[in-house]
Amino acid sequence: MQRKGGQKAVGSTRVEAPVRAPARAPVQAAALAKEVRPAVVPARPGGNVAAVSPEPRPTFTPLIEMNQGEAEHRHFPRAQLATRFEVWVDDEAGERRFEASLVSVNVSVSGAFLESTFYLPLGTVLGVRFALEPGAAPVQARAEIVREERGDGPEGRSGFGVRFLDFSGQTEVALARLFVGMRLRAFAEDYLKSQRARSLPNEVERVVDVLAAWELLKATSSVSDPWQG
């Protein structure tokens, strides 16, 4: 059921928030989604509510920058990356009570900032799913909303930051590769050409040797943190 005037919609809610909509004063509501401002289209069968959202901006090689203190990035660098995030909230019975499609501003191994024209309470735990590049297997995780911006910050953006709590199926490895994959590949390709690596009896032994050599390099290199490039 859909009600006018921004009131709560009954049933599971589906929202796709448009990107960079003009900021307005927040509207307080008792519903889980405290403010929903996208243009609403007619309700679909079953009471779901949908809104039109543009496609993500074109993908590009992400710019890696070091953490500037945001809670969701912690000690890891972040990548300026616009990719589609599917987010949802389940109730205690595991039933979907809210879902939306948003676009990221940046992503790190520990969190992301998502552009949004609606807001959820700080501390809300979301399910999230996103791909780092077209055709790639999606990363899936649980995430907690740790902060929000309502268009009045120094960057003038609207949305909220999430901190990843845990991942499904070791998909966090895809995130790690975004930041250290090129360095690891270059190191492994070079090391596997060595006489020592060629003398090892099987692939497992060579993988273990590469990992050991990588850890040794980190311990003895002047660059102690591989995440800093």
C-alpha cells in the first residue's frame, strides 16, 4: 500500500535512490527509512514500492588514496570507485523488510561510502552485494551504517558510510586484490622465474614459497605496509 506525503509504505519496500539529488532538510519518521525522497512510480503487485534510478557512472581504473580518518576505512586505503550496491535489511525472521540500489563513492577493504537521498538510523545492519567490475563475481557482506552526510559537509555529498562486519564465501579477497593484486602479481611472476621456484616439486610448494618470500620482503623492506603501495 502506498500513502501520500512521505508516510510509511506497508510491506517490503524497494527503493532505488537517484544519485546526487539536491539536498533538503531531513524529514523525521518512525519507519526504518527515516527519509525517502526519490520519485516514486506506481506500486508493483504485492505492495512493493519502486523508484527510478540512473545507471552507475562509467567504470574506470580506481584512484587509490590513503585513509583520511573515516570510520568505515580504518587503516586501509580506499579506492574512488562508482559501482552499484544492492543493500537490504531483513527482520528477525529473515524476511526482507527493506531493499535499495545505491552507487558507491569509494570502497575499501573495511567499508564504503554510498550516495543516497534517504537515510537509515546509525547502527543499522545491512546486507550488501556489489561487483568491482562488470562480469566479476559479486562481493557479499554484512555492513553497519557508521555515519551520514546530508549535503552540508565539505564535499557537499549526500549519503552514508558503512563498515563491513563480515563477508560471505571469502569474497573479501576480491577487495584485497583491488589494492594489492597488481603488486602481488608482479612479485609472483618475477619470483616464479627464479631457480629456487623452478626446483620445487609441485604448485602447492611454489605457492607456499611465494607467500613466504612475500612475507620476508614485507619484513625487510623499507615500505612496511604493502597497502600503502
